[in-house]
Amino acid sequence: VLSLLSHTFMWGVGAPHTSALTVDAASTPGMQFFLGRIVDDPGAGYYPLIALFRLSPITTVFLPIGVAAVLLGRKGGYAQRVPRLVVGLGLAYIVFFVLMLTFGAKKLESYILPVFPMLDIVAGVGLAASIAWLVGVWQRAGAQPISPFVSHALAVAGILAVSFLWLRLQPYYSTYFNTLAGGAELASKIFVFGGGEGLDLAADYLNQKPGAENLVVSSAYPNHVFRYHFEGEAWPLSQGSWNGLWLLGDYVVSYFSYAQRDLPSAEVVSFLERLEPEYVARINGVDYARVYEVPSLVSRDMPPISHPARVNLDGTVRFLGYDLEADRVTSGDEIDLTLYWQAASPLETDYSVFLRLINGAYDVWGSQDGPPVGGAMPTRVWQDGMVV
């Protein structure tokens, strides 16, 4: 019963997940993350591995003992009071249920929830059998007999002590992962990580800012989690195929599970990771959400430019100049270069920028190609006069 209660805390009360993943791209084929990479189908190993990471340490230890005690225990022993047929059917149910789930390409950890009651019951048998065995060893050693009340009270105390591992995380119980399997740090490298936990903390941070009710913030899970907590206006990170909607807001909140799956795009994820977050929502050692002030990448006014230029490209785009952080660089260093563009007329084509670092002999020492702002502000959405 205590083990079942522990899974109730770890799953049911860990509320931010709700149904956020099931209505998001996380639940669609091609946008799933397993063993450190984006996959269409995590495969047969997904559910056994996620079950291991979602077990409590108590269940992890006593589950195999319960199976062994029932199936291999001596006749008349404590565990034999539980009919082998009952446990056998329970284990068959677990195998059959997981097998049926495995056939589908769409896989979520919440789908495996129904197997945990049976796993906990078998683990409970193992715990009870272990208590009976320890009491027998104690008594055969000639020590003072131990009453069932005392032995079971000690077991309850042990379970409650271990339960502190996830109770300390309240109200984010679902951020606990099996310590014996490697904990949250290892799990974050294996599974899609997070269904909204920490977004409330990010919203609380932004709510403390003056005029928070007038702020526009783009966030992961904007409708299903973030908007419930934020006093201002919540936007998604993208609109249709355009991944630059967040550039029009005041702040952007990135999320761990989005970054794992390169959402809304790999370029946006890479761009945000180069920025310094203003606030980090860390739970159980994992940075679930990060708050960034949106940099000034779009303007109607002419910004100050350290190296101005006026180059008209076919009457559609003007190259206004650039800022260069340093004019000398050594091998292995990075160069921070900001290019300034202006739409001279509405554009219907998505242009790319090609950069080359060359020496006096025109040897190419470095290059970087791609759409402006890492694809977040494609030229087809530039408005007449807009400076990017």
C-alpha cells in the first residue's frame, strides 16, 4: 500500500504534466527523444527502461525478491500463502500490456501507468517475505522474539525514510527518477524530459516584474501550463511553419523537452543556448525552464552601427553594415559578428546569408551559412522598412 501511495505521489500529484504532452508535438512520431537522439519510434526498449527509472527504490529492490519468493520459495513458506497462479497471471499481465504498447510508434511514459500496481503488489510480497525471513534468522540465533507489530513498524519506517527522496521535491513529485537507476541526471539524457514542471516558477518570476500584465512571453506549453500561471499574454514559440514568433515578444521561456527535440527548430534552440538566461527554474538538479529577455533583433528605427554601409541588393534588401566584437582573432577563437539588414520592399523569397572568413590570399578560414537569425526571421516575413 505504501509503495502504491509512493507512485501516486510520483505520478498523479506531479500535476504539471496533466495532458500537456499528449496535445503537443512530443507525442507525435518523429518528435520523440530516446537514448540521446530524436527518433520516430523509441522501439521495444523504451517501456522497460522508463519503468525502471520510474520505480521507487523500494520496489526496485523487493520486486525480484517477490518473484523469487513466490515461484521458488519452499513449500509452506510465507510467500507461498500467495498462490503462484495469482502472481503468474499478474506477471503475464505486465508482459502482455507492455508488449501491446510496444507495437505503437507513439510512446509516452504515462501509457505504462497500469503496470505499476501489479509491480508494487509483487514487491510488497517480496518485502513481507524478507521480513519473515529476517525474523526467522533472528529467532534461530536465540535472540529475543520480535513481534509482528515491531517488525512491520520497522519496515514502514524504512519505506517512509526512502520516500523522502521524492517527498522533498513537492509539489514536483514527478521530477523524481529512480536513484538506483541513475536518477534524474541520467534520465534527462535518455527520455523526453518534462511535461511542464518549472514553467510555473518561470511565470512567477516574470509576474514579479513591473507591468507584468502587459508583457508578452513566448513559452513551451503556453496554453496548457504557462498561461495558467502568467499574468500577461502567453504566446507559443512558433506560428505554423514560422519559428520566429517569439522574437516579437518581450521574453521567451525555453524548456528542456523542447531543446531535446530541437523545437521549434534546431537553429532557435542553438541561438537561445548562446544567450545568458535571466532566470533558471531548476528542479532536482535539472534546468527545466529558462527565461531570456528577447534580444533586439527586429526594429523599425535605425540602430547605431559601428561599421555602417549602404549596399542595395537588387532593390529588395539593403545591407546597412555590421558590428564586430574584435578585429583580430587567433586559431580556435570565436568571432561575434552582427549584420544589419533592411527590407526595401516586401519579399516573397527566403534568402540565406553566406559568410566567409578569408585572408589576403583568399584562403577560407571559416564559414557560416544559413537563413537570417538562424531561421527565426525568414526574409519572407520581413515588412517594408523593417531592420533585422
